[in-house]
Amino acid sequence: MIQGLDIREIVMEFLLPFVLPPFRSLLSPPVFFHNLSGERPQLVGREQERRWLRRWLGKSSEQSPIAVITGIGGVGKTALARDLAFEVLRWGCSRWRKLIARIPGMPQKPYAAFNALIWISGESISSVDRIAEKIAWTLQDKDLLSKPSNQLQDGVQEALGRHRALLILDSYEMMNPGVLRFVQSLPVPTRVLITSRRSVNNFPTLSLEMLELEEAVQLVQQEANRQGLQLSPEQMKELAQAARGLPLAIILSVARRKRGRAWEQVINQLREARGDLADRVVSQQIQEIQTHPAAWLVFQALALFDPEAGAVREALGVVAGLDEGARDDGLEVLRGWELLTHLTEDDRFRARHPLIYQAARDALAGNPNRADFEQRQVDWYRKLLLQRPQPVALLRRERPTLEAVLERLRLAEDVDRLALLLREANVLKNEGAWERYVDLARAVFDLCLKREDGRPLVALAWETLSRTGHRWREEFEKNWWPQLRKLLQRAGKEGEAEIRRVEIYLEVRKEQDPQKMVSGVEDFKAFFDRESEPPINEPELLIDLINHMGVVFSDPRKPFRDYQRAQQYLEEGRRLVKQYWACLREPEDWEAVLKGNLAILMARAEGRYREAMRILNEIRPKLSWKRDLAEWHLVMAVYAFRSGRIGEAWRYGQAGEKLLRESGYEHLDVPETEEWTQIRSRLDSPIKRLQERLRFLAVVLLRKA
């Protein structure tokens, strides 16, 4: 036994590296960025079209980086594009991808070089700004995510030059004209696949035709089996011919027969349809559900949710204004008519086809009570955000729709409801490009100044400061606070309280004078105790300040560091979490963060790295936000390195860097994360990692001697 290492660690850290690093490097999952969701479609036929797309993705297509899939509505453009996307994704995430690439003479997939896939749906994103934002989010480029909105497009051009990305623009005809100029200017390694009902410029075009009779019959059989419908071979052929080989018409017609419509009626409606067959069959299905009031209301409610993310069962019922029984009846009717896809993992629903989603939007647009739907949606999100603790996993999935709701309120200049939701929207601050959150906060500030009304600012002004980075704090204090302060002075007692909160917060966050920091926190504690009805989030502000004091006084870079005082603050923070557990948004997160900071303090003050790692491992399941998880991994990387566990250090560091990109932060102002940047260069190859293992072993043996 060597001090600090047992025999298993000696084997793992010093013997296996001679064998494992080359294979570990080759067989570890490659980094592949994507935003694809859902499941791969069960595509029937289209083998020739698939080969065309694969050839286009190959090296010979570098002179034509943009290609187009055209065809009438319902012919399967989206399904074919998604099939290709999942094929690229499957290969991009394959553990064997890097190994096969290194074998001389081994045939390579035409998309072997891609390391990013971005799917953009015209149903939900139509502007260049939103497309650039989605690209930035998917690539998880921390430099790109930190750029302001007016620099994002140029930043995307730069970022894509560092990747080999496939960008798929689905339902292009619904996008703004400027999108074409944007995609034409993208760097050459990028491939852009467009699906559109119309041709686009003179780009290489795959014109998608109806299915051949044999393939159409196969699709009829597949759908009949899936929907539990018995059809004879003659009926399958008759339906395939009547539907003219149009996939959407086949799917919806099988549903019509399953719902009890006479066979002759189903066939005749297909044969007698004039004009666009897809629009016609969708219209027929919509007419059927209009006779069911609950289904018709749920169908319209669906239009207010992101088409890719869909909506959870509860949200659809609330927005439609239905009780649980009526809601579930309506959903069953919509599913029976094959208008919805049910994502069973989280009980979520979305439109089966873009034409169906557009029909829902058209129906809601023509409803004179649309405002009631929108009001109920705002109320549902308010209730969701006010839950204590907040349902973090659900809010992540709801983010696209929540952003759309906030944008709708901004355009309507509904400052009261916008501020109400924004002050609770931690999901916009804690993960991803929080520039969107800051833009919405600016909108609230502008509207308040325009109306000379400071009431919406109460509890929002300091809320925007908590986790949005030092750049925003500087902008807030210099450009906004002098004007907002005047408004709050005229907002009565609540406005005066907000002024006091913000000024104390800003003073503590400056971290210049420890005595001023201490007195500021004490003032706030006294002020907090005096308030008879503090704002709902005020305990979080107090805990945030207490935790911040503990972090600052435990920072070895500070000339006034005081480990004993740091421990006192962190222990007090844990006591406050227990006291205010029921009214905190993320009480388990706060408890884990404070316990983790105490473990870090132990490591910094006493060098007990292994014990600190044990405690940090205990809190890991309680951390929800990627920013906190990024810090956790990078701290673990440093402590593993100091403990001689070099392989662990490298793996923790890689995971932490990935989470940091995903969280949207440029960097974390934590000593260990700065130290990791220095350690990383010492571990970025198998040989260097072996050298560090041997160096640590030599140090341990010398100490033993």
C-alpha cells in the first residue's frame, strides 16, 4: 500500500495507460453537436432519393453546398430530410467513427466528416436572427453565445468555419426572404439542405414524387398494422391507388377507415379530391374533429406551442379551458384521427405534420376568443414558474414556447405580465444564451421608462443581476440604474425597498472593500427582517448574498481571504435554506451548492482533496443547472489531478468544458476553473497523461522514503 493509493488505483493509473490510451481515444464517443429531437421516421421506399442525398453530401459536392428537396405538401419532404438527419446523427455519434476513419483503404461514409447537425423548422423559426441563435445554441460555442444580438450573425459565420455542419431548413417557404442570403454566405464546409414546396434558385434539386404503387401498398400495410386495422390485399392496393401514392393521404385515410367511415366513402373522397390532395385530406380530417367540441378546442390550443417541442397534456387542457376528462377525450379523438403524435416519455403531444400544425394556427387565428387562449397560456406558465421547487426538467423542454410567450407579451407591450414571468424565468438565466433574457429585461426597462411606471420593476431589477454575468451588471449599473432608480422612488414603499435591495446587492458584488461587504449583508439581513411581506424571491437573494460572501472569503486569490469567516457564512446559508425551503425555487440546488462550497473550502484551507471529492460526489445528483454542473466537473478535475488520479482528472475536465459551453458562459470566476486551464495543457495527449502519472508516482515514493 502506497500512501494515498490502493492497489487497484496503481493498476488503473500506471499500468493500463500503456495499453488503453490509443483505444480509449478511438473508441470514446466523438463530439457531435445537434438539436434533433423525436424519433427516426419509418420511411417506406425512397432508396433512390436517399442515394441522391448521400452523393450530394460526399466530397464531390463541394461546388454545390446547398441542395433542395421539393414536392407537393404531404409527399414526405420532411420525413426524408429527418431520415437523412438521423442517419448522419447515428454515424456522427458512433464510437467506431474515428477508428474506421484511420484504417487505410476503408470506404468512408459520405457524411463521415460532419460534427454538427442543426435542424430548423420554418413553422417556429422564420427570421435570420432566430436561425443564428439556434445555430449558436446547438454548437455550444461559448464565444458565440456571449455575443450581443447585433453581432450574432457574423459570429455564426465564423463559428461554422470551425465545424463541418449540416444545416437543414424545413418548410423553407414559411421563412423570411433574407434567409436565402444568409445561407448563401455560410462558409464552404457547411452543407445546407432545404425542403420547400417550391424550387429555390438554381441549387441542385431533388424533386420528390409520389410513391410507386408497390411502395404505396407497403405504406398502407405499415399504417394499417400500426393503427390496428385489418385490410385485405385488394383493399390495400385500392387505397394506395386512390391516394395516388401520397404518404400523408394514406396515413389519414387509414385513420378515417379505422374511425368507422365506410370503405366506399374513404375511397371516393380520395378519388374525387381536386387541387392539392394533402390540403384536401387534412381539411377533411379537420371537419371531422369540429363536431367534437373538446377535440376542436385542444386542436386550437396546440397552435400556441412550439411545433417541435409540442405541449404536455396538462398545458393543452388548461389553454383549451377544459377539465381533465374533456381534455383527455379531446386528445383521444385527435390521436384517433392521426392529427397528433404522442411522445410517451413525458406525456407530450405535437402535430403529426406541418400542414396539420398550420391548420391549427389558422383555426385559432379565426377564433374570436383567441385572446382567452393566450391569457390561459400565460396563466399556466405563471403557475409553472411559481412552483416551489420549480420543475427544472419540464421548464427545459418548455423553453422554446416560454420564449415565444414572452416575445408575444413584449410585442403587445404588456409590461406587467412580461415582468411577472421574466422575474421567475430562471431557465432563461441559468442555461444557454442568456442574452435573450437580457434583451427581454431591456424591453421591460424601456417600457417602464416610456410609461413612467416603476411598479413592474419591483423584484425584477435585482433579479436580472443574480446570474447574468459581470458584463450585464456593468451595463445595468451604468446605463439603466440611474433612470430606473428615479422610477422606483415614485413607486411607494415597494419601490424604496427595491432600491435598497439593488444597491446592497451591487455593493456586495463589487468585492472591493470587505468591511463594506459585511456591513452591506448585515444591513440587508436587518432590512429583510423588518419587511412584513417580502417579495416571493427575496429569501433567495439573501441566501445568494450569504453564499457569495462565503465564496469570496474562501477565494485564495483575495488578499482578505478568511477561511473561518467563509465557513460561518456558508453554514448560515445552509440554515437559511432549511428555514425557507418551501418558498425557494430550487431548494435542493441551493443546499447542494452550499454543501459543495463547504467541501471546496475544506480542500482550499486544509488540502483534503479526496474528502472534498467524496462530498462533491454526494451532492452531484442534486444539481440541476448546467452552470453549476460545469463548475462541479472542473473542480473535481483539479482535485483529481492533485490526488494523482490523472485519468479521472482528464475525463472530469472534458465533461466540464462541454457543460460550460452548453450553459452559455464564457468562463467561471472560480480559482479551480482557472487552474484547470493550466492543467489541461499538461494532459491533452496520452503521452502527457502518462508522464503526469509517473511524476506523481515519483513524488509519492519520495515522500514514502
